[in-house]
Amino acid sequence: MSRIDETIQAKIDKRKSLEDQGINPHPYSFDKTHTVSQARQSEGKEVRTAGRVMAIREHGKVIFADLRDSTDTIQVMLRAQELGDEQFKTLNLVDPGDYLGVEGKVATTRTGELSILATKFTFLGKALRPLPSEWNMAEDKEARFRKRYLDILINEDVKKTLDARWLIEKEIRRYLQDEHEFVEVETPVFQPLYGGTNATPFTTYMNALSTYYYLRIAPELYLKRLIVGGYEKIFEIARNFRNEGIDQTHQPEFTMIEWYEAYADYHRMMDVTEGLIKHLVEKLHGGTELKVGESTVDIGNKWPRITMIEALKKYVDIDFENLKDDEIKSLLEKHSIELMGEFTRGKAQFQLFDKLVTKSLIDPIWIIDYPRDVSPLSKEHRLNPDLAERFEGYIGGKELADGWSEIVDPVDQRNIFENEQKRMRAGDEEAHPLDEDFLEAMEYGMPPLGGIGIGIDRLVMFLTNTWSIKEVIPFPTLRPLHPVEPIGPEETKKKVDKLETSQDLPERKTSVSLMEQYVTNDALRHHCLMVARAMEAYARELGEDEELWYQTGLLHDLDWEKYPDEHPNKAVNEILADDYPVELIEAIKAHAPDRTGKQPETLLEKYLFACDELSGLMHAVSLMRPNGFADMKAKSVKKKIKDKSFAANVSREDIRQGFELIGKTPDEHIAFLIEVFKNEE
């Protein structure tokens, strides 16, 4: 049994002891009359509060516990003389992570610590896993984001950032509703046609209607339908989904706000937005200064407004208007910029600006008058038909807001949509589709209109000086540890076909002979046998088919020696294809996803992936030890995992991903394999 299993069992035993004493470890409610924060303001008064025990310190007949709720933390002093010996003994069953309700007077102890001198406590919840320390949660960002609830609980700065996010969203609503009389509305997430920006959508299948839908990439086109319906000032804080990359400032699922005001143009939208940012900075920081990276930016002054052409000239000395097409293409090549779809001067201008200029825009600034061919929903500039009345706000070198004078002429909008169709046919996957329903709505008439979109996640990054989008999202998008196959008409058919074509598993001796035929290298044979034994042991542990798991491990590197460049495709497509079940073949494909494109999904596939590279490294460790696996400890293997110069051909990334795929800690997985391998030596 691993250490974590022993800890969980100890907590389960304590829970049983509570139940044996007639104590419900998970009662229905508790009459909490004070928050912990209120208790801290109630010195000399009786309070009744509750929270999670974060730490316990025993001093004979006195126990000190740190009690935390959503508002603050306070020390609780529990003494035998006030509680009575019998209830005091029950405290032996309380661990950090448990919930307690306490009653008593608030006072300052002799050491100067404000405390609740408890006269009674009530057990309110038993935790079955130990709380991690701040140090080991911060050690691995992947673990922090996967177990975000622990990250929030343990790391105070994480909760402060998320608290700031909730305050920002609340104050956005207050500013728009109370100061400018906007109405908050809602629009569909499932849309029969995506639109509102240049982005790649997610596609989903709706069984009820037997139809494919897109997840919303922006709420814009439906918000404008509401304008047609008679609303004049509306906003939506919307969850959007764009099937694009993940990096420091982008997530596929994110939150943004869009608002629209009738009878307004882009200058009015900049005015309102500038006021909003100043309002938020005041509420969050109590002034007009904002920390951006290592710089302090004052956002209280009037923000300058310069055109994109002027910005290129000012910041990188590119006189774009006087460049010929060939000169522009040379600049694109020089700076390794590739345009999606066909070349246009407008697209080139925008990409040059985006790559070369934006990093210099630290102080608040509005960049205005964008090329029209990268602004398909923006109104033609009143002075230059090649430009659009579009603007973006920048702080700290990153885009903060995107807005424009809106197109309200359906003829103009149709022409732009049709031009987007040409780009789509030319290969631009982010071009707008032609939305006939939206165009019909516009044909009923729209007033002059201004609009803007702001990414809430990025706004929180700016206002909290937190320059990673994952840090400002409560649950950022990560690769799932246990991915599931999609359910839809085609996927269901594939599953049925797979089951119908599955082969019976040959006898073990047949597979051993096959392995020995193709694998003559002793070290590789040894590796195949190690992985086979590991897989068999895990199958036994999980109640799976031991023979299938053993043979999968045995044959996973069948073609590595003779056909290294074709591994594992040679094995799965030719050597094993007609004689082995599809489950085995799919697992062997999934242990090399970079070569096959098949990711580990089933238990068999995940455990093969998790055992393969780690077994090879552990064998290398055993060769350095006089007793091999006999007295090996998990910590010695973990040291070698960190030492990338040791067994350098073993992928540390695959090992780390293996832990995630099977949902085990390094200690648990390594300790299990040590037991398997030492018993086979």
C-alpha cells in the first residue's frame, strides 16, 4: 500500500470512529452567526462560526487550530477544561482539511494571537485526503491547474486574483448599467452559423435536431439582431469558444464582453471604454496608477488616438502608404510573416503592425483606422474607403479592446460577406461565412451603431499584473487525463464496426515466438518483457484482461529493431493486423502518438503509454545499483527523472504524461513497478 493510500485509510478509520461515537461526520447544516472576518472584529464577544481546519498544534491539554472560511483565518484554542475530557479526546479524530463549527469568546492569548476560546465544537465534515503544502503545489504548474480547487485553497495569491476577477465583472455591470443605462442580455451559444470575428470555430452535433452546430465564437451577430428588435444599449458577458492555439494569452474557452450603443460611433465607444477602465482601476487599486510588468502606468490622463499607419511610421519607421506590393512582400518575408489565404495590402499592414509594433505600446493608447479588408464588420471610414472606423486599445504591449463604428447598411454588409467567401475559397479558414439570416435582419433597418468587445480574461491580466491567462481563469483548459470518445452518428458506427471486427487473442507462446522472431537484441527483449509484466500486474490490480494486457506490453516494440523508421506502423498495419484484436493494435498505436496520430484513450492504451518509457528508465537505474530493484526506492527513480543527462534517450515528457494519463502520483506508479520488477528478478 502506498503512503497516500495509508493516509486515506487512516482518515477513513477516523471517520468510522466518529460514527461509532454517534457523531455524524457530515451533518446537514450549522447555524453560523459570524464569518471568520466578523469574528476577528468581535474581541470580547461570543461568536459562533465555522470553517476548514488548516493546521493543528497540540500542547498537552490545549490544542490550537487554524480555522479558515471564505473571509479570513483565525486561531481557535480548544482546552480540555472548557470542553470536557470526552469531547476533548474527540479532537484526536480531527485532521487538517476537516470542517469544524466552534463557539466561544474572542480574546487575545498571552502570545498576542487573536483567538476564539472555544467552549464547544461541532464536527462538520471529514476530509479523506491530506491537504498539500503551498510549496509542493507550486512545484508543478500542471498539478496546480488540474487540481485548481487545491491551488485556490492553499495559495493565497491565486484566490486574490480570482477575487479580483469577480470584482471586475461586478463593476463592469455596475458601470454600464448604473452610469450608462445599458441592459444586460443573453444570446445563443449553439449557432447554426458562426460569425462575429475572424476565428476557427468548434463544431458539435445536436442529436435532438440531427444537425451540426457551431459553438459561439462571438455574440456579435445576435446582439445586433436585438438592436434590430428595438434595444438601443445592450451588453453581454459571454462565454466564447475558438478552436485555436493555447498560449500565454489565449485559451480556447474564454469570457468576453461586447456592448452596442445605438446612434454612437467609434469615438463614443472609445470614450465609454476609457471611462470603464478608469472606473475598474479605481475600484481595484484605489487610484489611477496600474502596474504593468515592471512599469507603473498612469491611466488617468486622456489616452492618445493614432492611426495604424501612423503607428507603423512612429514605432518601426515603416512608411507603409508609400511601399509597393513587392516591397511589402519582402518585409513580410524578412520578418517571417505568412498571410492566411490571398495577399492583400490590408492584411499585410495589419500583420506587420501586430508583429512589430504592439510590443512597444506600453502606455494606454488607441490604435484607430484599420484596413477594411481585416475588419469585415466595421463601417467604412468616412474619409478613406480603404479603411474602417475600427479601433483597438493597447496597454502593456497587448490588445485590450476591439471595437468600431458598426455597419448598418445591409447592401454594404452583403458585399463584405461575399468578399469573405472568396477568401474562404482561397484557403482562409478564418474568413466569415455568409449569414443570410443576419443579412435579412439588417434589411429591416438598423440605426447608427457603435460596438466593442473586450476579453475579460485579458482585462483581468492587465488589472492584476498577472501575465498568464491560466492564472486568471478558475479552471483553464488542459489536455484531459482520461479523454472520452465523442458520441455522434459516425462515432457510434465506428465503435460498432470496431467491436464486430475484433480478433481473438492468440496463445501467449505464439506471441512470445513472434516477439523473439523480430526482436533479437537482448536489451530490447528484456524491455518488452518488463513492460509485459508491468501491464499484467496492472491488469490484475484493475480487474482487466491480464493476457491481453501482457501481450500488448510484449509486442509494443515488435518492429523497433528491424523497422525503426516505420515503428509502430509496420507492426500494426502488417505484422499484427490480421491476427490480433483491435484493442491491442490500437494500444500499440497510442503508445507512439507522434508517429501514428493516435492518442491514448482506453485504460489499456493509457497504461501501456505510462509503463513504456518509465520501465526503460527504471531498468537503467537498476543497472547502477548492486542489488538492482531489490532495495530501490521511488525517490531514487524520481531523482534520475529530473537528471536529464541520465538515460537521455528516455522521454521525460512521456513519463510525466504517463502519470497524468493513469491518474497516479510518481510515488504511486514507481513504487508499484518496483514491486513488480523486483519480484521477477
